[in-house]
Amino acid sequence: MTMERETRTLAASLELRADADGKVVVEGYAAVFNEPTNIGDAFVEVIAPGAFRSAIERKDDVEFLVNHGGLPLARTTAGNLRLREDDRGLHIRAVLDPEDPDVQRLVPKMRGKMIDQMSFAFQATRQQWDEGSDDLPRRTVQDVILYDVSAVNRGAYPQTSIALRSLERHRAAEQEAEQERERIAKLEREAKRACIAARKAKQEQKFRRIGD
């Protein structure tokens, strides 16, 4: 089964520095909470506080990549990538090996602001859809599986079809639920009419006995 993996990008400042041991440290936010984002004019998305809590507590195996590809530069299971959720969002801290050729290629790109955004790859495991007050439906992501966090040079949303399939399922379920509510309401109306008719017939039968 294909994993329904999506990516989201945050145009936020990334901090790049060297630590006391000469390691390269990349630090910043891969996601922020409660900020509506227009996803390809298909829907508006909000990341809810707590969306990453389970992934962090579960210790998802998360990699630090460049543009969501290539070999990992850091990894949570290796101990050189740390994730935490705070009031603002998902904060990442990656400690990179300065002798790694991939890191050596990345550092000047980040210093030159050619790679200056953060992104994360995820699968939504709990979400809520609302039709919203504007023309676009609104998706609130409440819980995720995390796959990677990446330094990226541009944001893109090629996987909107994944979320839109979720929206279609939501709308189909809502339509089915509405049809079920209408069916139950119809049965209740029919039962009420039958009850009234039975009560009326009983009264008429009573009046006939009195007349006799």
C-alpha cells in the first residue's frame, strides 16, 4: 500500500551556526500552529497544537534531508536530530558533520539564503474538515506520522490530491450521514402519523360503542 505522504513548507528563518565542537547546527521551525495556509487554492490548512506530540512521544524515525531527498544528514534515531513541540510549533535542531560532503554543499547555500525554508513530510492520522466561511474548505491537521524534516529552496504542494481524497471521503461520509438522518426522520414521521391514526381509530371505536 502506498503511504499517503504529504509535504508542507514554512517560509521561516533558519539559523545556521557552528557549535563548540565545530559541528554545523541547523535550527528552526518546520511548522507553526494555528496559521491558515492556502494549499494550492484547493483548501485552507491549519496545523493544530499537539499535532506532533504523538510522533515525538512515539519516537518516529525522522530524517533531516535537503528537498526531501538524498541521504540523511541527521536522524532522530542517530541522536543528532532533535524535535520538540512548543507553543509556536515543531522546532528542529540538527547537528551535522562538517566533513560530510553533502553538508559542505549545503552550508554555503544556506549562508547565501538560496536554501532558507523548512519543510516536513507527514501522513495525517487525525484531521477535521469544515466547509469554512470562505470559498475553500478548511482542514485542521490534529495528529501526524512524521517522516522527515527538510531544508528546502522552495515550497510546493504536489500531494494536494492526497488531502483532497480525504476531503472527498469526508464529504461522502457527511452525505451518507445526512441521508441516514433523513431516513430516520422519515421513519419517525411515519411512526408518528401511524400513532396518531391508531389513536384516532381507537377514539372512533370508543365513540361507536357509546352510540350503540
